[in-house]
Amino acid sequence: MPVSNAIEHDRFIEIPGNPVPEGAELVWFSGASGRKLRACFIPAPAASPRGSVIVCPGRTEFIEKYFEVARDLLSRGFAVLILDWPGQGLSDRLLEDREKGHIDNFQTFMGALARGLAEKQDRLPRPHVSLAHSMGGAIALAALSEGLVEVDAAAFCAPMWGLKARFFGIRYLVWAMRVMGRSGDYARQPGPPERFETNIVTHDPRRWRIQRDLVDAAPELAIGPVTWGWLGASLDIVRTFSRASRLEALDIPVLVATAEEEQLVDNDSHSRICARLTDCEHLLVSGARHEILMETDDRRDVFWDAFDRLLQRADI
């Protein structure tokens, strides 16, 4: 049975400088095995919506971090759906220790995405666009290529399609930890709190601070390093992307934005997968770190210009 430890706030976490988008609704729905999962639905501001964007956050992230992104999408005429993945945000965690970044397998994530869409399907006007960052990019690509969800265009920001392994034997070490029943143990012990001066995800101090201030306001949002189980599940899912037939179903316009100063995911995997997609723009965001959507205005503008080109290519 899953651990039932979702934190059912009746409202969003609010901090100065990160306003809740107008019309945002908090949604609780059931995931696999009855897990309580959290989502945010925001109706389009216009009477005739342009469509809907499904936002798939990365690891450690949660709905409130994407309020600015939601406003960017609302200004383009879209309805917006943002998910708290199983195991993070205020959704049910999979272990008693809420701090551990754990997942059993990526099918759990993919099922949550499909269930979240089904929960609000009557209020998510077509066409649909997915916008996925980092780990969310692995979830979205797997769900789309397996036909679990259908969209009309897809944008990926620094997607986790490959990991920067520290040594060649990592897969065997993960296998051994799983066999020994240590999937729920940290793969790396928690360290000191990150400082802006040492961060590797953004050059923008204000946007970097938002996630920290939100966690200070609601410590239950916090999540620490990954477990061996999460690492194994991640290696499993990225390995599936190398299968020759895996991406054939993704016959839609795609944007892949790669951060030039990436230190977390494998940028070479972006080039390999882009080469196999039939309609793909591969964008290198100069000077950007991993969290392109949380970068400085000039770097974010490069992405949003490309996103608008994606919509034109998809005739949305």
C-alpha cells in the first residue's frame, strides 16, 4: 500500500513576488493505488481559448514555482494544467521519509499525467501542448511515445533524456542496491543548503530565490537527494529512448531547448533524440543553465520566441 502523506492544503502556497495566477483552481485527484495527487488548473482568460498547455515540472519542483510560466501561457490565450508528481510537491510521497527523492518506476509518473489530464478533460480545450522541464521531459516523452497521452505540439526544456553518470559502473551499482533491498536509501547523502553563488541551475537571483522562499513558507514542499530507486527508475526510462521504434509515434511539431551551461542532464542525448524526430527544432540557449524557464529575462525570451515558433509550426 502507498504511504498516505499528501499535505492537503486548501489553497496554494503564497509568497510576496509570486502571485497566484488569476482564476487558478486547486485540484486533488487519485493516482495509482489511491495516492492523493495535487494539480493546478487555470482557465484561459479569453472566451475563445487558444488551447491548453500541460506543464510537466522537473524533479524537486512543484506547482507554485511555475506561476510565472503559467502567466506567460495565459497571456498567449491558453488554459493551463500543472502537476505535482507523485513523490514530490504536496502529493503523496512514496516513502515515510518525505525528504527522500524517490519513485518506484516512471510508469507511476506517466499514469499520474494521464489521470491528471482525464480529471480536467472537459475543461482543457484543444489543441493541447505539453511543456516539460528536466525529469518532466522524460515523463512526457515516454507518455507521448507510448500513446498514453496525446498532444498537438510538445516543448522540452533541458529534458532529462540522459544522465551525467560519474562512472561507467553506475548501472551495476544501482542493480546491486536494488537487489539488496536498498532502493529507498539515499544514493547521495544530503549536503548543506544550496547558496545562489554555488547554484548550477540559473543566473537569476530572484527566480532562484522563489523556490527557497516557498519551501520556507511550507517546509513540507522540500525534497532532498534521490534514492537508489529513483536513480534506477531514471536509468531504466532513458534507456528505452534508444529503441529504434520508440519515437515513431511522436509525429508532431517539437521544440527541444538545450542549456549551454548544463551540468545536470546529458546534452548529447538531446542531439541524438532530435535527429530521430520528424519535425523538431533543436535550440541551444546560449549562456543558460539547467532551469531555462527560471533564467534571466534575456535567456527566457530566447525560449519563448522559439515556443511561439512552435505554435506557428503546429498552426495553433
